[in-house]
Amino acid sequence: MANIKSAKKRVKVIRTKTLRNKMIKSSVKTAIRKVLAAVEAKDQTAAKAALVSAVSTIDKAKTKGVLHKNNASRKVSRLQKMVNNIG
């Protein structure tokens, strides 16, 4: 553990930010899993609804700096492609 006051503060801040990032990443993964489940079930309407929610979640993560913009775009693109190929 650090002895300097500013180093102690950095440890606290980093711990808080890490928890926030984990929460956001977890919600992104959950949203993606919902889309994949709907695609597996070949349910077009559920997949489209889940896709809208997933894109929103991914964009929020991108805005907050948790995901890189290219990473977010790639995830959205792949999900969109899967939903479009149902049927």
C-alpha cells in the first residue's frame, strides 16, 4: 500500500473507476448475449428489439470511454449482420 496521500487517493479513485468500467462492460456483454440468444432462436422481432437495446448500451460505453470507438463499431456491425441474416 502507498504511504503518500496522493498515491492513496489514486488507489481509491482507480478502484472506483475499475468497478464502474466492470459494471458497464458487464451490461454490454449481457446485451450482446440477449441478441445472440434471439438469433439462435431465429426470433426476428426479439432479435431486432434486443439489437436496439444492445446498440444503445454499446454506444453509452463508447461515450464513457470504456470501449474504443472502433471496438464498439465492430461489435455493432457484427450484431447487425447476424440479425440481418436470420431467416
